[in-house]
Amino acid sequence: MKVNNEMVLFTAAGFLGKSLEFAGVSKIIPQLIPSWLSQYHFLSILFLMLIIVLVSLTGIHPVVTGSTLVGAIDPLSVNARIICRQHLGF
């Protein structure tokens, strides 16, 4: 029974993320993140966590917010390649 609830949650989160991507929100969300923040990786992570927490306080499940952010943010716009090289060795 619990698996069905989780499956519905993740399906809805994925559907919301993709629909926001098709609607063009993926171009707006990176503009809302301050450009200087991409230089400070730790602060970038804290900022994204703060967004997830604040949105969850309004009643939206954190999985929905997280999957929306993952689907909407282009990794190159937040220098994800640089983060992987510096911290993970890729």
C-alpha cells in the first residue's frame, strides 16, 4: 500500500517538473539565482536547500520542489561541471 502512495508522489513530481520545463520555467529559475552565488559552491547548495525548505513550509512536498529544481536548472548554468571537477575529480 505504501509503495502505491510513493509511486503516485514521484510520478506527480516528475510530471510537474517536465510540465514546468515545457512551459519555459527552466529559463526563468536560473535567473532568480544570484550570479555571484555560482562562485561559492557551498552557499549555492545552502541556497537551494533553503528554497526547498521554504517552499515545503507552504505545504508543497520537498520531493516535488527538488525534482522541479533538478528538472528546471541547467547544470551548466550553475557551473556543475566545475563543482564535479573540484570536489569529485571528474
